[in-house]
Amino acid sequence: MPSLELFKEIIATYQRHGWELKRVLIKPDTRNELKDAGLFSEASLHDGELDALWFARPSQGGREAWELRLVAENPYALFAAFESDETEEEREEARLEMEHQMREQASPVSEPPAVAGG
């Protein structure tokens, strides 16, 4: 489980670069551990299979940039820029796809099942 300090460090780094924390994907165990930390301010919390932070900021050409950052010692993030005319439904679909990609990347690779010899 990521530490409170790791969450703080990641959030502070993004905020220094103009990003705003919008959403938090959080495992139930992590939520219980951090429930009194007051760390996530205005961000919405969503139960997840991994701990990750959604940040957003204005981007060039009237677009909006979103980045999904895995809460882990080794930085891993996915990025998307949305056009101003994209609907919220289209944006949400893209964000859900990014979450799916991150789950796949963050999941430990399982070993193939052993084959019984005979």
C-alpha cells in the first residue's frame, strides 16, 4: 500500500506544474488507511483496483489535458488531451479506457499454470 508521504509528494509535484487533482482511484484498504488525512480536498473518490490520481489542467488550443498517475515509487502515467467540443460522455469513455490500460499495466504478470507431467 502506498504511503501517505508518497501521495503527498505526487500531488505536490503535479500542483507545482499547474495540475489540479480531480479524482482519486483508491483501493478500499488505502481509503481506510488515509481516511482522516484530509489529503484529497475537492477531488472525488472512486473505489478502484489500484491507487491512482487523476489530474487536469488547461492545454494549448482550448483543450483540456488529463493525466492518470499511478501511485507507486516508479512513476507511470497516462495522458489525454480533450478538445473543447468533446462531450463529457466522450471524455468519460476515454478516461475509463485509460483506467483499464493502467490496471493492465499495473497488474503483476501471472505465471502460466504448471502442466502436470505424465
